[in-house]
Amino acid sequence: MTDVTDPTINTASDLVEHPRGTAPGKPGDRGAFGFEITRRLDPTADGLGRGGFRHGRSGVIHTPHGDIRTPAFVPVATQATMKAMLPEQLVDLGAQCTLANAFHLFERPGEDIVDAAGGLGKFMNWHGPTFTDSGGFQVMSLGVGFKKTLAMDVTGLKSDDIIAKGKERLAFVDEDGVTFKSPLNGDVHRFSAEISMGIQHKIGADIMFSFDELTTLMNTRSYQEQSVERTFRWAKRCVAEHRRLTAERLGKPYQALFGVVQGANYEDLRRHAARQIASLDFDGVGIGGAIEKNILGNICAWICDEMPELRPRHVLGIAAVDDIFAGVENGGDTFDCVAPARTARNGAIYTRDGRWNVLRAALKRDFRPLEEGCDCYTCTHYSRAYLHHLLKTREMSGCTLATIHNERFFVRLLDDIRASIDGGYFDEFRDATLARFYANGSRG
Ligand SMILES: [Zn+2]
């Protein structure tokens, strides 16, 4: 039986009303945030960290709104909601936490409204831990509107090449920040370290990210070097502004701030950037920026080599099953990804045997669940034929049911990975899972 007098035991609804480490008239208690390691992976001959070290570990991130057992998947609730989903459905499929987008919430409804609602969690009826990104990615994506990465250096031929044809350039970076035109209404706005911190404090997530400059793999080496230094200067400003806002906003829970490491594919730049970020008083680290898929594990390992072990590490915007394994093995603790939800709405279904599309004509009369043995609500109640019909007729419930399955797939994948680290069988689990998932040449 639960001892209700034990102050360490809170139900989710208690936590949202009385987050850990809050007191009227006092700044949030930083002690309410922390990270504990449960078990580390053993070093191996081919470990990518120094001396064959493997930075992968299981652990627990403590936040004012509850704990996150890691490694963990972080479903993305861009507009303080995941498309087609209720927060309750995310809870039911086992999500521990969620990540919203500071830029989108700044545009609509505005951070003041989220603040007046009592913060992101209360606004969206989400009782667990929350993250916001800094808005930098979205703001700078306006610069070129092309794929996932972008170039701010339009003077160099190399980066000029990747600006999408027919797109108006909507963002410009300078030493102090970024000026951009709103894609919603054309208004000109400004983002900087201080502005991003102000917005993220008002949104009130448990974990925030510092404002960084994104580059693309197309940028020149010299631009990457300048960008890393600029990101460091912005990081210092973020830490200072974060401290000021934490002291000023009394009675609020402590919000942790993660510094973001850039440096593209260059080992020396990544290590240098990681040492810079490690030298500042951040609570954790975000591994971000332009990353070539085949060296994702290396980049995580280089950064973790330079980082204090007890700062949790979030890998920003991971997109595929093999990337998640590489990220976990080399030190990632939390992973956000929009792909499972976005692809679900187009009928792409993740299963242990790879990703396939439920809109295929052959599935019109297939009355099996999306995945045999899957414990999600969709698979335990509905058939492939029904999902095929709903998505063909563009019914919103089709998006909901497909999203429930895909999000459950990734939440469970990370839960299983965590169990494999705790149980000492990570390598066997990784090999078996990847062999099965990619056996049919599946993407994702
Ligand atoms: Zn399912």
C-alpha cells in the first residue's frame, strides 16, 4: 500500500498543482531537478568514446513535475498538442514527457497566454514533465525553407546552392540574434538569447534549450567555426538571462536549461563546442545541428567525452530506429522525433518488422491488427482494413488511431532499450531489433 504521508510520493495531479521545489514568494528550487545513473554500458573494443568507452546508460531525470526514466522517447506536442491526439491518449500509451515548440507558441497563442494559464502543462492538461526547444531551429529554417538543415551564410557559393528555388528568404542572422518575417502574417520579429529565454520561461516547461545558431552541412568550415563561437556567446547570454528570470519569477518551479552543442561533422569543432558548453552552468546538454547519419554515434560520443557525466543529454530531432540505437549507445538519454506522428497521418506504420503503408490496396480486406502482438489501443481494437478505410476517406479518427500505434511503437522501443541496459543485454537486443526491423529493406 502507498504511504500517503511519504512526501516523496506524489500523484501526477498533486504535482501539477504543487510542483516539487516551489514555495510562494521564492524562486524555484534547483534541487528539484537532477539526474541519477542506474546502469552504464560496458566499454568495448569498438566503443566510440575515448578508450573504447561507451557513454550509454540508463537513469532517471528528476523534474518538478515528476521523473523521466531514461533512455526515453519524448513525443512532440508542437502546438501544445500532438496532432490528432488528446494528452490523455499520450498518457495511456506510456509517454513520460512531451516537447512543445517555443516558436510556434510564441506565434500562437503567445507566451503570455500560456503563462496566464499556469504554464504549458496546465494549459494542455499534461501532468508530467515538459520540454520546449528554443525556437532557433524554426526561426532559422525560415532562412531557406529547405529540408531539415539550412545555411545562414548566403555569401558563400557552397551555401547559396541549397536555398530552395522560389522561396523568399524570411530570416537573417546577425551577432545579436535573428530577424525574421512571420510565415503567418508577414510581421517582422526578432529572436535573441534573451528573447528566447523570456518566451521559454513564460511557457514554463521543466526543460528548456539555449538559443543557438543552426548551420547546415553545406556551410563552409570557416562559417561553422564562426557559428560555434557565436553559439557560445549566445549560450553565455542565455545562462545569465535564465538566472535573472529564475530569481525574478517567484513561486514558479525551477526550469532546467540545457546548452546546445553545434559543430556539424567536425570532430575538433564538436569537442571544442562541447567543452565550451560544459564550462557553463547548464543543467544538461542538447546534441543538435547538422549531423550526417552515419556518424551520429561518433558525434554523440565526442560530445559525451567532454561533458560532466551527471548532466542529462537530449538528442534533438532523431528520425530513425537505427539512429536511436546509435544515440543511446553513445550517451543519449532522451530523444524527440516528429516522424512517428507525421508519417502515421500518411498511413506509414512502424512495426518490429519494419515500416510499411496501411494505404496499400492489398490491406483493404486485411482484418488483422496493424501489428500482431502490439499492446496499443489501436491494435487491440481495430484492423488494418478499418485503418485503411479511415485514412482513405481522410477521417480524423484514422490519424488518431495510426498515431497512437506509432507513438506507442517508439515509447515501447525506448522502454525496451532501457530494460536491456538494466538487464545487461543491450548488444543482443540492438542486434536482434535492427536485423528484424531492416530485414526487408525498410526505411525509418
Ligand atoms: Zn499497435
